[in-house]
Amino acid sequence: MSTTKDTTNVPKWLEAQLFIGILKENVPNFKEIKEFKAYAGLPAGENYSTVMTRIEIDVLLEDGSTITKFFILKTEHESELYKELTEGTDCFQYEHVTYQELIPAFEKLYRQAGKDISFGAKYYKLPTEKGHLLLEDLCQRNFKNANRLEGLDMKHAKQVLKKMAQWHAVSAVHKENIGKYDEDLIIGAYNEKLRKGISSFFEGMTKYMLRCLHLYENHEDYKEKIEKLLHCVIDELWKATKVDETEFNVLNHCDCWTNNIMFQYDEAGQLLDIYFVDLAMPKYGSPAQDLMYFILSSLQADIKIKQFDHLIQYYHENLLEHLELLQYSKSKPSLRELHMLLHKYRIWGYCTTVGVLAVALLDSSEISTFDNFLGDSDDGDKFKLMMFTNKRYVQHVNVILPWLLNRGALDF
């Protein structure tokens, strides 16, 4: 079997010399780069928003010995469709801020409170004007993704919600300390420049759900409501992204699903820690967004609804604990208030189901590409029909849609 690594999408501008400064700063007794390798970081279908490149550098030290350093590089897609949909935006703008400023500030607040909590990989910056994000390769510290097709069990789900509560709590405290977040983090990705692309995505996905609705149990119960959503989903989504300062707000991850969570294990297979990755579009607003998005997109079908209220209670318990630890000075949300927020921002339930869940449960294939994900070619049509007709998705939708219906979460 061939062990050749895919170098198809490795950026043409990427070269060993760009890493010399980073290596000199981070590798004691650095002498020179002995070998430089760059190849695809993920197979097709595992990441659509950016191109991931894994980098291995064999470094020669002054004493003649060799060590290997590992990095993950994120770059933009080169496709014309991607450039059209993201014109005038910097897809790494928020992520640089998150790794350079926010994570260090959050971790410092916890250290000052006597608790050592880490939130992310080590961050580096290459000496180039090319759009990129460079991080340590967490796989070298025994971090890995869970199987997105199987979904998370209760043990893993609770640990994610605990970490989410820690992140949300410290982000609320940090906001009080600095007065307010920058306008970019209040608006997030939901700005007018990206509205066209986001509209195209959700309206397109809704059309495919309607085409495949006959495959789902009791489909007639949902047809009229989803047809209405086809025409108002973007307006409702934009309403949900407006910040109500009378409510409890946090800095949301905004794309918290299985592939953007890495789990660290010890040699015995015990779960040690969790890092959120792909922090490309954090946004200040209601924690209802992250909660609905994570639970509906990433948990096993037989627990995400049955255990929903229990999981919210578990998150709330951890949120209060860490707000108290960090001496949050404002009113803390009650469990009842949190459930009210989940209902108010219920559009996230539908958007998660029709958006990320359809992607999360689909097997990787040769047509799993960015252009097919958002484009309208024949292959794009085939790809999206695969998303909405695959058996895993049907199983999850048959659990989620009646729950959304009975909560009034399809009524707009």
C-alpha cells in the first residue's frame, strides 16, 4: 500500500526558510533545517472552511543530534467560488486575535483565581503577507478528534460542556474588565459582506431538506413550517445575532462541532483535557448559540434529545461555579433564564440541523469539496442530496425535528 502523502493543496508559497525565525526562537541550540515536509492535514470532507497543511521539520542541533518539530498551517481555499463568497474579508482576522490576545488573557484570569486552565494550541506567525494561521500540531500531545459519524457519548459531551462553561464564564468576566469587545467580535461573521454567502448557504440547504423531506418520519408535520423558513431563515438568523445587553452574554465559539474539538488522552486512554480549535469566527452574544449548535450537531442520536435538559443543567452548574471563581460582578443567569434564552434563540436549532449536522454525518468522498458544498454544479447537487438522504442523517432528523416542532422552535 502506498504511503505517499497528498501534497496537492499545499500552498505554493510555503517553504522551509519561512520557519527559521520560529525555530531559532523555540528550539534551543538550533543549527539548521535538515528536512522540510508539508502535506495535506486532513482528508477530503473533514474541513470545508480552510485548507489544512501538516508540516514536519527535521532540525539539526549544534551538538549534531536531530529533533522533529510539527506544525499545522491553515490557509484559504484557492477556488473562485470561495474568493467570491468571502470577498473583502480576512478569514483569519478573528483567529489571530483569539490566539494572540484573548486566550492569553483568559488563561491569565484563571491563573489569578488559582486555577490552571488552558484553551488552545501554541500560536506562531510566519514572516509572510500570505493569509495563514500557524499552530503547534496538537497530535504530538496526544490530542485527537472524535469520530464525527458516531457522535459523542455522555462522558465526552459533559467534558466539552464543562470546558465551554469555563470559556463562556471567563469571556463574560473579561468583557466586564475591558468594558466591551471590539465591534468585529460583536458582529462576528454576520456582517453585510458575508450575508450573501450565508444566505446562499442556508436557503440552499433548506431547499435540499424540502426535496428530501418525504424520507423523514411524519414529514407532513414539518413541510409548511420549513417552507416558511425558506423565505425567512436569514432574517431570523440576523435577528438572533443582535446582542441584547440586558441578557447574559458570552464570547461564543460559533462553530463548536465534533471536528472543531480535540480530546487529549493519557496512555491508558483516560480523557485529560479538551481544546476547541478552528476559532475563526468567535462572536459575542447569547450562549444559546454554542449550546444548541454543539448538542444538536455532535452528540449521539439516542442522547442528544433525551439528555438535552440534563446537559443544559450540567453546563449551567459549571458556568455558575466558574463565574463565582472569577468573581463575576453582574447577575448570574438562572437555569430558568438559560432555558428562556434557548427558546428565544431557537433558530439555531433549525440552522444547526439543516447546516452543520448534514455535513457532520456524511462519509468523506472524492466529491467532498468546498465548491460542491456551496456550489450548484451537477456534482454539487449530487453531494448535497447525499447529505440529506444518508441513513445517519435521517436517523438524527427523525429525533430532532419532532423535538423542535414540539418546542415551537420551527415557528417564526
